[in-house]
Amino acid sequence: MKKETLKELGKLHFDISKIIIALIIIGGFFKNEKAYEDIIIPSIFVTIGLIIVGTLLINKGAKDDCE
């Protein structure tokens, strides 16, 4: 892929992780104890994964700039 495409995909992953974090925070105000625990743990793993993948994509796009 081209360098700009990789950078934009990385930014997209960061944006999706921000949306998930916001939904977790908003869900905390309306929490049902059992349902909230079932949602928060997988959401944390997904968010961490999206941030890691986003960082890797941005770095790969930046490496392509240097070459």
C-alpha cells in the first residue's frame, strides 16, 4: 500500500478506539452491573488492539516516507 493510505488507516484505527472509549464512559452512567462487566472487558482488549495496530500502520507509512 502507499504510505498515505497506511497513515490514514492508522488514524482510522485510533478514531475507532476513541469512539469505543467514549461509549464505555457513556455506558458507565447507565450501567447494569452484569451487562457492563460483560461489555467493558472485551472492549478494553479491542481498544488496546486498535491502538497497537494503528501505531504499527502509522509507523509503516512513516518508514515508507524515508525510503
